[in-house]
Amino acid sequence: MKKIISFLLILMGAFLLISEIASVKKNYYLQAGGIICLMSGVFLINAKVTSRFPENTTENQEINEKE
């Protein structure tokens, strides 16, 4: 469900930004709303992505010991 909401936020934000950039009379509140929707959607998707590398590898432990 969160994934669907994230994609809808991204699409809505992109639509608001593109429509306001293309319009003759600018509405900066809609542009700000578009940026907020877009960034919120991207944040929700990015928050679920895990790192490819495990955090506690031997290499990381060696570097931390040297410091």
C-alpha cells in the first residue's frame, strides 16, 4: 500500500511541476506543492531500499580499528 502511495505522490508531484512550468501564469504554491509531493514520494521509496553491503564486514571493522 505504501508503495502505491509513493508512486502516486511522485506522479502527482511531477504532474503539478510540469503543468506549472508550462503555464503562462505561474502559481508558486502549486509548484511548492509539486516539489513536496515529489520529494515525499521519493523519500518513502528510498527509505525502504537497503544497502547492498553489510555494515559490519571485516574490512569496515579493520578501518574502524585503525582510526
